[in-house]
Amino acid sequence: MSNESTELVQRCLNGNDAAWEQLVEEYSGLVYSICHLSVMSVQDAEDLAQEAFIKIWKGLPSYDPNRGDLRAWIASLTRNLRIDRFRRSKGERTTDSMEEGGADQQLMDLRQSPHDSMLSIETREIIARKIEEISPAMRDVVKLHLLHELDKREIACHLHIPEGTVKSRVSRGVAQLASLLYTNRGALRCA
């Protein structure tokens, strides 16, 4: 890892907001291009890129420069997130087809270890608290998207608003949430 990248990561970990903005600006093209590789709309790619930056931000304290450079680490996290999203949507399609066709198939058990589960619960609780701090217009949409894992169509039906409005509110709300989480990164390191 270059000295510049090492210094940038350290400044981010020390709470330097300008350093985080620099990191996002420097790697946003990489993250977006990886997110857009899947066959998805521009809006979906932008949403996934924002989720990737939340994951990068949460994982930054565990980044080990001895295992590779920052660019490769960010690319790997983003690719994994994209793959997880694809698997989740594929699982939903499989479940739908199983229900419709009555096929006798088994889905792979992807349970977490008890330790990972506890970390996930604690992290979800922190995120849930921070969601309460985002602007009211976006709060319900972000809760349904991130905590209840509803897709945009389901959210639109649930809240009786257009799907385009949901996409816009998710995008803006996740950006607000990422900013709030960054200021609370110490608690997330422990979670």
C-alpha cells in the first residue's frame, strides 16, 4: 500500500471528515463501475454503490495493508456486496418459482455463526438508531429498505407512493445515513 493510501486510511480512522470525502471521491468511479457491471438500472447501481461505501466505512478499521492495497480491498468488498445482492435476488426468484411450481427444492443454509449473528444484531441496532436521525421524509423508506430488506416495488406498495419516489428517497436517505454513521464510527468498530 502506498504511503498516501496509508495516510488517507489513518486520517479517516482518526475522524477526519475531509479524508473520508477524499476517499469516497477517489474511489467512487471504481465502486460505481463494479456495481454497474451487473445488469441493473443506473439508480440500482447508485444505490448499491452507496451501500458499498457504508460497508467500506464500517470495514475500514479492519483493513490490513499487509494483505493488499486499498484499491484492491475496496474492489473486493464492492464485488462481494454485488454478488450478495445477486444471490439474494436469485434466492427470492427461486423461492417465488418454488411456491408457484411446487417444486421440491432445498435452499442452501447460509446461517451465520453465533458471534457473527451477535455482531450483526448490534450493528443493526446502531443503524436503526441512526435511521431515526435522518430526515422524516426518507426515514420510513430507508427502514423498509435496509432493516426489513424490502425491494423498491414492495416499499412503493406498502407506503402508497410512486416507485420513483422510493428510489429517490432511498438514495438520499442512505447518503444521509452514511454521513451519520461516519460520525458514529467508534461504536460500530466495537459492534
